[in-house]
Amino acid sequence: MPTAQSEPDQQSTTTEDPSATELGAIEQEESDDTDSDSDSDSGESESDLSVDPPALFFGCDTPEVDTNHSFDGVVRAVDCETDAQTPNPALERSRQASDLAKCEVPDKSSERQRYGNTAMIVGFPRKSHNIDQIGNHKVSVVPVQFEDLSGNQKDLEVHREQVEKFADYYDKVSFGKLNFEIDMHDSWLTLPGVQADYSVTADQYQDSYGDRIVSMREKWMRDGVALADPFMDFSGTRIIIFVLPENQKALELTLQAFYGGDLQYEGQSDEGPIKNLFAIGMPQTDSRMYWAYYAHETGHTLSLPDLYAFNFGAQSEDGNAVGPMSTFDMMSNNWGPTLTMGAWIRWLAGWFDDNQVFCQDFENFESGSFELQPIDNDSNGLKTVMIRTSETEAVIIESRREQQWDEGPTSRKRDGVLVTKIDTTVNHGKGALALQVPEGRGLIYSYADSGGVGSIDATLFLGNSVEVDGLIIEVNETGATDVVSITKK
Ligand SMILES: [Zn+2]
């Protein structure tokens, strides 16, 4: 987690221009993640220190929290790692038949309907306007340096590791159904110009359709493809990634472009057109996180939506941008402790096998219990239970473990059950998917080296329950798997 990363302000990403959010697939996603609270010189955070800590761990057997608890990004020690309670026995294991079609909740956002449902789709039918969500796709990686800045061998090795991790990520979260083949050139190529000729500042980035960023999207694509064309075979390339020397100053944040959205110029290689471009600048960002940026942006090429809400930061008690999905999904926050993709995103993408999903509608659902396999486990078996609760809503239940893609430390554990709810009428950036949080919960914190971003304490531990739309979801057993009872009121 970058500790001093500059901050594309979340609030500045408005939905006032639907064409920008919808057609453009543009966003300041690096914003959902930033850490405005970590600047200890702000008077605001100091005043927070004088306020009594909120009851973050209500219901815990040992409810004391560290009295040094504050909102300045330091480690929060808590006395209890979970909110586990004495569980009730599980209901009888469900034997009801699943009907997957019922959970294909149609996308009904007025905004997306208006703009043709071509990107950022939160419901059904499944669509991919750009890259198919299943199959093998090629990503070309071009190391570029400038006339006034050269890259070195170490930077190349860092970048290679990161793009390979990105490919591995999609192999795992898609259960092997989506594969990116990485073709990375093995030396630095020099763009025709100095860094200033290719620069995009944070302010220019925020101005999504400003002259500078529009022209730079095209220039990077045009010059970068022309530069690499003699050395690389772009046959079948779906995404081109430009990687930069670590100490570059050209890109203050990132540059991503999606043809048909915010990119009006399609890359023209000898082997055919290239539609998507990513480049991460952010010189203050931990380079070990580059892969997560690629993964999030690639989600958009698969038509997957952002899961953060543009204005949610303003609602949190301490100014942290916690969001309706907080840090619990790659498409909500690509710098947080949890970088996996949750059940709804995987369902949208078509990555589950039929036997990994139980679906029913509320009317037909019969109360019972289910044994859930953690979503990131290699194990087969049931990964999610989804109950359709209206024409446009469903409740989604899944099991999470702190393991790869979901392993960042927080001040409380996150091994347990996660309950979310989708509402497909909600427009982009307004929080269509939202965590359903047990009563009395507050925020938990990433450790100091992750920048101090607050997360909603949303995990259901043993004995915990939550009620959503007439369904009570309760955790009865936990171990390698979780057993949950779902009771219809
Ligand atoms: Zn995004």
C-alpha cells in the first residue's frame, strides 16, 4: 500500500456526465483507495484524536480496544481478533434444487440502459463489449524509456514479476477459465521525446476529457505501438501495457484507455488493432502493487463494474473512503488488504461451475444450511449461495479466508462469511453491491505499512448473524469451510 500516494480525489469523480462514467469506462479508481487520513499534519485528523473511539468491537468477549486507537494510520492493536459468539446448531443441510437462471438479475440501472449497457455492467445478461470473460487472451508488455531517462535491468525484472502475477491472478479468480498470455519485450525501448512530452499530471488525469489527457491517450498508443512494432508481434494483442523506469516523472498517476470508451484512437500495429492501454506511473507507489492496478483495469475490459461509490468517503466517520464494498473486492479497492474478486463479480463474469453456486428466489427458497468452501480455495464444491429477493435484488453469501489475494493484515481477522446484496437499479458509482454488516460493527484498520485505510468490519464470524430482506444468515460452524444457516422469516 502506498503510504504517500497522491490523491485523485474521490469526490471529484462525479456522475454528472454519464457519458464519462458509462461510455468512457473512465474512472479515478486509484481514488477509492487513497489515504487522506495519513497526513498527520492535517488539523482534521488531530481533532479526531480527541474523540472517544467508537464502539468498534461491540459484542466481543473482551471488548477493550487499544486506547491509542486513532485515525492516523498507525497500528491498531485490539484485544479480540474476532467477534465470535457461541453458535446455534445448524439447520438441516439443504437438499433443495438450485435454479441458477433465477440469479441472473437483469441490469436495470437507468443510466446504463440509456447508454446501452456497454460497460460497467452490474447485472445480466452477461456481456463483454471488449474482451471475452472466458478464454485465452494476449497481453503485450512494452518497457519504454525516454530520451532523458533510461530504465535498468532491475526495473525490468520487477515489471516482469508484476505482469506475471497479474496473469496468475486471473487464472485463479476465474477458476482457470480466463487466461492472459504475457508477451513482454526483454529490453527498454526509447520513446521519441523526453518525459515532459508524455506527461500527465494528477490534475490533468482528473480532468477525464480534458485536452491533455485525451491527446496523451492517443500519443502513448500511437508512439508506443510504432516504437515496439519492429520488435514485437502484436497478433491477437488485446491489451498493451507500457512499463516505465521506476524513477520516471512522466505519469503522476496512471494512464489507461479503452477504445470505444475514452480512447478515440485505436492502436495500429502491423498485425492489427489494439484497443486497450495501461501504464502505471505513481512513482511513490509500492511497485509490488502494480499487478493489482492491471487487474482492476482489466476488469473493465471484461465489462465488470466499479464497486465503490463516488461519494461514500464523505459519509464515513473519520474521512476514510470505506465505500459500500469497502476493501472487500478488487473492483472496489485495488490497494486494500483484500484483492480478490467476490462471488457476485465471479458470477457476472461466468467463472463458476454450476455446482459451485446455489441459487433460489425468495418465494421458493426453503430454510436450510449450506457448507461453503472459501472462495479463494482451489477446492471445488459450493462457493456461494444467492437468494434473489426481488426483480432487481439478490443476497449473496460467500466464505472468505485470509489467503492469497485476500491476505493483507487488518486489525481484526477476516476469516469468515461475507454477505452482500446487489441492487441492479443503482447507477454507476452509487454502490450497486453493498456489504451487509452485523449490528454494532465499525471500522478495522490495515497496518501501518498499508497506509491506514479503514475497512468495514464486515466479516461474520462463528455465531454471528445478519438479517437482510427477510433472510437471516447465521454462521454455525467454521474451520476449513463455513456452515451457514439461512432462515426465511
Ligand atoms: Zn475502475
